[in-house]
Amino acid sequence: MIYSSSITTLANTAELSKADVTLKLTGGLIWLFEVDFPPGCCGLLHVQIFDGLYQVLPASVGEDLHGDGVTYRFDDLYLKQAAPFELKIRTWNNDETWDHSTQVRIGLAASRAEISRYLPLLAFEDFEKMFAESIASQEVIRQAQLEAIIKEITPE
């Protein structure tokens, strides 16, 4: 699933007056962070992403992303397994004249099958479990067939 939030930050929004936007998610494995700075931002629009009080992006505490005509794409693995299932997107705009917009996109795998795409060991564990269950059910069928054959050939 891809979650997205388009955010406009007013001109003269100082760093001390940062604007927070909440992006609602589900639980799962975040595999992608994208932050788009369209042309014209001139590096004056700043973005940080938080999970509660923990700064997720950028991981360097107190730092921020900014740019002009660039989309930052981070193929990452961040497990979001505890409520609340949301991220806070914090922005500020040092431009004295113009409002600026950004779009933040989050790629999230919610099911175990989707997560196994990024953590193949999970897929192997699922395969092992399925294989063991298959062998067990085949053994039950084999035993029933064997008993039927014995019953058929054994005189009473």
C-alpha cells in the first residue's frame, strides 16, 4: 500500500512554529519513504517525519530534508507494529513571500505475505510450516490408505 499526504506550508512558518500533519497508516513494514520538493521550493521548505517522539526521517536528530525540484526516495525497512498507526510530518517554510507544498509518500506492507517480499526469511519460515503441514496430511492419507489395503486383503 502507498500512503500519501500533500502538505502546503504557509510562508513565514518559522522552525519554532513547525506545522504537524498526521498521516494515518496501518501496522506493518514501511519499505519506502518519498518526499517530493517541486521546483520553486528553493530549499526553503523543510520536512521531518516522526513516529511519536522518534525522528524517523532523516534519522539524524534535529536534521531535516529540503530541496528544489527533487524527490528523495529512501528504500528502507521500518517496522510499525505499535499503535497509534500514524506518522507525524513536521514542516516549516523559511520563504518570506510564498507558500510551498510537498508530497510525502509511504510504502507499507501490511500482511505477512507482503512483508516476506522484503524479509525473505519470513517466506522461508512460512514455506517450512506449509511443507510440514503438507507432509503431516499426506501421512494421514497414506495411513488411511494402508489400513484400507490391509483390511481388504486380510480375511476375516
